[in-house]
Amino acid sequence: MDFITTLRKAIPWEEFDYQVLLNVLQNYAYPRDKISDLLAKGVILRVKKGLYIFGNDYRIKPYTREILANLIYGPSCVSLEYALHYHGLTPERSEAVTSVTTKRPRQFQTPVGLFDYRNVPGTGFHIGMQRVEMPDGRAFLLASPEKALSDKMRGDRGLKIRTQKECLDYLVHSLRIDEDDLANLDAALVKEIADAYASKRIQLLANLIKRLGKGR
């Protein structure tokens, strides 16, 4: 069995960290030199220090950007524009994988794209968070539609919304969210997030969703 086959058998997923790689190379006298060789040959790619994926010619399946987002900077949860499109609420796909974190905002430009992290208060960070299970048993953290939209509205600087009409106009015309999709959201969950974030803007969103839901 050649080395690449052995390596892929030992690491069945596409995303892995330095410790996993080191464990596979524990019988080598100079494992760091071997890692440098694997990088130079394109067998593996460094996403950031200590985090890798397999190169194009050595992948068994596509790597998962959402898992990488959770691993690059944490604690974090995929949210905002990326999650809104993931859930089918907005038509435009976000080029960057957007996440929220309780730590300071950061951006990471990597060989597999941009990963953007924006700060939210710790009091509401976990509310509306979902654990998405992968077929291989791993999972990543993703904002529910309600959390993703709340995080988006909270973080949009310069957004001046004072009435439900202005809120609806922003959601339908700026974000291009269908009114029926808004009516299907959980107003109680949005209110819980609004209270945790102490956000009047998100409270307005909760009231709008509640009204739209009753009108169905």
C-alpha cells in the first residue's frame, strides 16, 4: 500500500488539523519535514496554521466550507448572509462564509476563500443555533433562519428602520426575502434573540413576523 493510500485511509475526511496529521506521521523521524513535503507537492493545502484539507487530486469528496468556518475561528457559528442563502431565504450566494462569534471580528483570506467573522453579544450567541449532522458523523454549527436574519439586521450599519413598513421594505426589496417566507419564521424565537441582544431593531422584526403570520 503506497503512502497516499495509507494517508487517505487514516484520514477519511477532507478537513483535518495538525494533531491528526502528526498522529498519522508518528513513525517518521522528522514528521514536520514530511508535512512540508506534502504541502510542496500539493497533497495537502494549508487553510490556516494548523488546519488543512487535501489537494484537488487527492480528495475523495468535496471539503465542507461550513466545517472549516467553525474550525478557523471559534467559538463561531455560520450565520448572516451565508446562512440566509443556505436556508433559501435570499437568492444571492455569499462568496464569503459569514459567521458570528463572541470574540473580536476577524477576516481570514485562505486558499479556499474568504471567511468573515462578526461579533455578537455572548448573551444571544447560542440562541437559534443549530447543529447540522454530516453523513460521516461530524457536525457544524449553523444559525437558524431566525438567528441569521436577526444577526444580519443587527449588524447592518447605518440601517435606519423605525416602523414595520420600513422593516418589510428592507427585507423584501434590499434582502429580496419573500414575504411568505417571513411569515413562516418563528416570531417567538426572534423576540428571544431581540431580548438577548437588547435590540429594538430585532424586536421590530419579531413584531412584523408575528403580524405577517397572523395574516395567513
